[in-house]
Amino acid sequence: MIRELQLPGMFDPHVHLRGLDWSHKATFASETAAALAGGYWAVLDMPNTPPPTIDDPALDTKLAAITAEAVCDWGVYFGASQADNTAEYAAVTGRVCGLKIYNNATTGTLLIDDQTQRARHYAAWPPDRVIAVHAEGSTVLDILALVRQSGRRTHFCHISTAEEIGYLRAAKQEGLPVTVGVTPHHLFLTAEDVRSLGALGRMKPELKTAADQAVLWQAIDSGVVDVVESDHAPHTLAEKASENPPSGVPGLETTLPLLCTAVHEGRLTVDRLVELVALRPQAIFGKPPPPGTYTLVDLETSYLIARENLHTLCGWSPFEGQRVFGKVREVWIRGQRVFDGERVLVSPGFGHNLFAGMGTG
Ligand code: NCD
Ligand code: ZN
Ligand code: ZN
């Protein structure tokens, strides 16, 4: 067993940092600090936080706020909106990491359930840039039809069932340009856990059966899964305790330890771990880490996940009380030590937009 692992530029392509009108849930400063504490070099922020990132002014507002606050490197998605916003695409593509389309109901106001509308967004987005989709169950097939038609590179977020894995395995065999993300909560929790977790175990897609979970792990082994993405989606404890609790759980600080624990238990190889949290997401978005960018993780020491050790502003985790291996010792970005295992060592604004100046393509 190796004691210390050096990971080359951990990259999470699916986080909700909040900020803006949802700064009571979390802020760009707090959640990029949580990203560093979780070992990450870079994170890609989703567009569903109000005001949603669906036009040029909203994008400018978000870019200004993250630029001022971020302590890790970052990118932001542009959101497809129901009121057709494809006319905005030419002006925004040079500043964003990709387009996000919400095809099933979830947090926010960006649901597009009309296939003709989805097709319009697919056709308008530049062919060389990524589209990330929230698609569950048979909606995966609807999106695959658009991929087949348009050839657009599509990342399927938070895939959670055996059925969906089946569709995507076939799509890869067919040669479609698709990639697959799964979350740590679907890998390490099941619907059974909702009994004890209550609203803290509620997210979209919902937790599934042990049989679905087993297929996700097989799909990691066989290479159908490309990425483990946290889908870090903080909500306050008060909101979670309310009558109508919102969906979503934080994950930035628990993803690496949970996966290191799987390595410790012999359920995952170190090589696969490095691909899932660093190499594959870097390749999908065409962003290798700059020189001097890596994370040192202690694989031997175990500890309990506890809310008092978390940096996320929401201050809780669905994994509290679990014993894990994989303690982040140091994070380095561009030759600078940015996290020492406990504290963030750089000021707000240190982080770069990895997708500034991508051209207007
Ligand atoms: C996300 C959120 O809260 O923004 N919630 C969730 O349950 N995953 C939205 C999403 O990723 O669908
Ligand atoms: Zn989603
Ligand atoms: Zn999400």
C-alpha cells in the first residue's frame, strides 16, 4: 500500500458554488475554499443559481463575482433557457466551459422538457464545445437522439441507474461522442439511507437501489464511467429541515476521501481513481493542469467525516460519521502551495478562469 499519493490537478466538472442571490446557502469564496480542502485544483460551476446564467449580463455578473472571490481555478457553464436564448451563444462561448441543459425537473428554473426546444439549443451551440446534460431514465435516449443528429460532444451528468448505464454503454459502442459522470452519493449511498438521512439524503437524481449502485461500480471498472463528479449542491440545514426541502447535497470535501477508502478496500485501483477525478475531466474540457499543480493525499490515516472540519458554508454532509481514508495534505496550483491540510493559503481572487479567451467560435 502506498502511503502518499500525488494527484495531477484534480478537476470537478459539476459543482453548484451558489453565491449571487443564493449567498445565504454558500459563496464563491467559501465553496472554492471547500474545493481546495477537497483536493481540487479546478471546478466548473453550474448556471442554475439565481439570477440564472442565461444571458450576457447575468454571465458578466457571475464572472465578476467569481473572479473576485475564487481561491481555486474555475470555469462556468452557460445555461440553455426555455425562452430561447440561443442568440446569446456567439457572444458568450469565449468565456464559458460549456452549455448546460436541464432536461428533467430539479433545483432552479431551467427545465426544458420539449424535444424541439432541446434540438434548437443543440444546433446553435458551437460544434467543438461541450454540452452537459441533466437527463434521467428515458430522457437519456431523447438526448442521445440529439447527439446522433448533431454530433455535439455531450457529458451526461450524475448518471445513477442500471438502465441509464445500459443506454450509455450502447451509445459508446456506437461511437457517439458521449462521456459519463457519476456522483459519490450514488456510489456510496442507496435509497435505504434516506430513512436515516431524511432530507439530507434528498437530491436529484434520487438515491437508487443497491442493484443500481452495483452497476455503477461495474461501469467504473469497465470504463463506461469517465468521471466522478461531486454535484456539490449546498443548501442550508434550515432549508433542509423545512416542509419542502430542496434537493442537493454538498460533496467537494468528501469525494476524494470516499474514493480513497474504496482504494483502501480494494474496490478501486489508484490508476482508475486518478483518471476519474483528474485525467478524464481534464481531457473532456481540454484543460491539462498548469506546471506545479498537484494534490498530496495521505492514503494511510483514517478519520471521521465531521461537520466541524468542513469548509463548505452549509456546514453539513450526508456522510457525517463515516470513517474514511484519504486525507488531503497539500494542494499546489501553478507552483504555489494553496492549502496546507487545514487552511487556505491564498487570497480571494487567486483562482483563474480556465476558459477566458476561448474565442467566440
Ligand atoms: C442541484 C442544485 O441544488 O442546484 N440539485 C441536486 O439535487 N443535484 C441541481 C442538479 O444538479 O440537478
Ligand atoms: Zn442535475
Ligand atoms: Zn448538479
